[in-house]
Amino acid sequence: MGYNEAEKQATESEVTVVIVPFPAQGHLNQLLHLSRLVSSYNIQVHYVTSAIHCRQAKLRVQGWDSLSTPLIKFHEFPVPAFDSPPANPHSPFQFPSHLVPSFYSALHLRKQVAELLSALSATAKRVVVIYDYLIPYIGQDVASLPNGEAYSFHPLSAFRVFCETVGESGFEIIDDLVVKQLPSIATTLSSEVMEFFYKQGEDLVKYSSGALYNTCKAIEAPFLDVLANVNDKQWAIGPFNPVEICKAKYPSYVRHKCLDWLDKQVCDSVIFVSFGTTTSLTDEQVESLAIGLENSGQKFIWVLRDADKADIFLEDVRAYKLPNEYEERLELNGQGIIVRDWAPQLEMLAHASIGGFMSHCGWNSCLESITMGVPIATWPMHSDQPHNALLVTKVLKIGVVVKDWARRDELVESSTIEKAVRQLMVSQEGEEIRKRTVELGMTVKRSVAQGGDTRAEIDDFIAHIRR
């Protein structure tokens, strides 16, 4: 179907969807994947953000080509200039507070989004806004439309939302040992970001007609069931990321060189090390990690990048220093490679040679690892990550601990890292964990297929907004 024909059919449909992401990589990525999912039902989707963040989302999307989906229309609205300082690896909070200026700048999208909603309202039977729950301010004018409604999107695990929402009275469904390890929410967020959330106004949540979750019953059924008692209008429609990597590559696809190295390795023999886009390590921690990985004797790929700046297209990014002749030794003995640019994480996790993932436990990374059947060595940094790490290791039992949140202010010694890598990659316990993860991944893939729970939830949500 050509672009004009597809757009015409969608324009004539009863519903148009406007998606408003929070301006940080993990959020931009999830809602772009959701845009693809919604548009697959022949619904016109409007993806709304700043020019910088729109470019970032399209550049980094994995598993499909954002330009090949004609029913997704990108709106690159101007916003005030914002500071884009580097991250501070010595900050008492690991939360990327250096991004906060871009969060405030994004609030200026409200007027332009309101104008877009008003224009769409004149031609569509219903205008549906799906907004990241961390930034409800931008889409609030949908409430004034006679044919408008909105749904909050939770980019977190249901387990984290459960812990935030139900309080101790609901913890009876969790093992007592897990309850004792639950992190305090206050320890996971910085004061700057809390202030940003509060300034938007608590009353804004009232314009939501329901909630969407990037998760599924196969992973988090008990917590979704409890949350359903709080809000009966909820849909668990994840994972949004492609659960299979298409062999027929799209025209703009360029294969990353690290995949060529992975092609030469034995099945399940490599641990993939990456801490996402919002983590900056101290030089001391980088050295300890380097030594621990090398001493483990296991093959590894390490994505060694500083945290994103608010504007990722600024080039002056900190380069980490490794021990003397470190990379030369890795190349000589073939033990591993260091990747310092953007890496195709989803494609790497899907590779047969990857047998483990050392991760910060951002929810995107957790879902991608689970769907690809790869167990996780957990090293949470901030936000929902400590809860996700607990979910992975103690509830789902598909991972091992590298760093416990209770010891978040301490340096992780090289011996601890070495032990965790060996535990995951070459122990009997690690093999059992890997089997559980593979089984869970298969269950999740069945869930998104025709007849699965996730597919039924998606169908139900689409039917609801088309009612």
C-alpha cells in the first residue's frame, strides 16, 4: 500500500492517535515501538516531540525502519534551547539530573500539541492521546475536546508501579525476603527530577481514561492483577520491541561490526555488558570492571559509553580510559571487544553467541533480554532499575546480582564482578537460570502471537478506542 492510500484510509477511520513521549532515550524508544504497534491496526499515529528528540528516536530505533511505516507521522516541534552538560559520574545520585533542563524545555510543547489536537478533532470521530505518565502536562488539552480522551503510558515494570501504588498492604503477594529488600522510592530519584514531576501538577492524572503497560501477564501477572483492582481500565500490551529479528533487512540497515565478531563465537559463550544511555561510571569503577571481566576468563562485548547528553548530537563526549594495553590484550587473545559507539542492543541480545547480559536493568533492557532468552547480571543505577533488578533475581529468578542496591554507594570490586560473570556464564546455577530465561522468553513470544494474552490485550485496547 502506498503512503497516500494508507494515509487516506487512516484519515477516514474513526480514531486518530497522538503519542507524547518523555524526552529520554528509553521513553522515546518504547513509545516509538508502540506507535508501530498501533499503526499496524491501520490507525494514523502522530508522534510528537522536539526536533532533536525526534531525530534521536528515529536514528536509534532497532528491528524495523521508522521511515517504512507511512501511518506514523512525526511532528518535530520547536522548543526553547536547553543546556546540555555532561553527566557527573561522582554525583551522589546516579539519576541523570543533567537531562533535567531538556525536560523543562519539553513542557513548551503543550501549546503546539493543543493546536494539533484541535485540528485533528475537526476531522476524526475520536482523538486519543497516549502520553508518558512522567510528562502529563503536554497533552492535557485533550480533556477540553468533545471527542478527545487520553491514556497514560507506564514505561516501568508493573512491579515498580505496584510498589509505588499499593503500599505495604499489598505486599502479601511477595515473598517476605523480597519485601525486606524492596528499595525506598526516595533513594532511587534525585530531588531535581522529583521537583519536575511535582511542578506539572498532581491533578493532571485525572484526565486519563486508563493505563497502558509495556509488559505482559507472562512476566508480571500477579502485579498486574493487583493494579487492575486500582484501575480496571488497564492494558498490558508489551513487550513493544520486536521479539524476532527479521532476516530480511530494510534498505537503511547497516550491520554493526561487533556482530561479525559475535558470528565467530560459540553459542551462549559471550556476556554482553552495557549500562544504557543514562549511566556514567567513575574511572575507578571502569578500571575495576575491566579487570573483573578480563579475570573471569569469559568472552565479552562491553559497550563503554558515557551517559547521553540532553542533545546527543553534541560531539564532546567523555571517553573512558582503560588499563594500559587492555584492548591490545583483548584483541591478541580474542577474549572480547570494546564498543564505544551506539550499539544495536536488541540485535546483539538476539545473537546465538550471547549467553548473558550485565545490565543496569532499565525496563527496555530487561524486556529485550527476556524476549531473547538471555539471563541478566544485575547492576542497578537509579529510578526503577533497583526494583527491576529485584524482580529479575528474586521473583522471576532469571538473573544473578552484581551489585545490591543496599550497597549502591560502594565501589564494585573486580573480584565481585569476576565471580558474578562466572556464576552466570559457567556454573550449574547459571545454566539453570539460562534455561528458565529461555522458557520465559518462549512464553512471552507466544503471548504476542495470535491467540496469546498480549495479542488479546492489544486487540481489546484497539477495540476500546474504536468503540
